Amino acid sequence: MTAQADLDAGTVRWTAVCRLEDLAPERGAAALVDGQQVALVRLLDGRVLAVQQLDPFSGAHVMSRGIVGSRSVEGIDVPTITGPMYKQVFSLETGRCLDGAGKPPVDLRTRHVVVVDGVVQVGGAR
């Protein structure tokens, strides 16, 4: 798990969604967690990140179909996902909209993710 106090204190409810090996690297997958659709992405470095599945610009639940990549932000490579509908670019780590593609930026909600004994578990919002 992580060192963050809310996680250590056990206040986050974890939901097992799949095995790590079920996620193809740099491809999105959708999961339902506590009635909310989330988009999971397994990065090449082994991390799994989760953002809301709802594209805030189109209103469609399609973020797991987005293009996974990276972008340099202040000299640091940040893993990104590009919305498949209107091509806005979001940080997978923070949900921050990095490129609104001509529209005012709207961020994505992110979720905590841990992998325990090869099982991907998704928790509450970050």
C-alpha cells in the first residue's frame, strides 16, 4: 500500500478488479468500482493508474479507449491519456488537463490503486 495517512489508517475501501497480468501495458481497461466506471492503465514501469472513465468534454464513458503516452511537464515526463473523442490530454497521475484542445481545461478524478499479490485493487479518490 502507500504511505499516505488515509490509506494506512484503513479508511479507504479497496475493490479487487483484476489480475495485473490481465492488463496489457499502455492500454486502457474499464472497471466498475462502487458504482463508478474507472479507466485503468498499466504503465511500462509496472504502475497501474486509474482515472474516471467519463470524458468530461464529450460526456461519454470512453477514457479507457484513449491513447496512452507521455508529455514533458516542467522537464519531467508525465504519463498521459488522450481522450478518444476530442483529443484533450490528461495526466494519468493527477488527472490534470494538460491540453484542453481549444476548450477550457477540466480535470479528471483519479483513484488510488495498489497491486497486492498480483491483484489490482482500486480505492477511493486521490
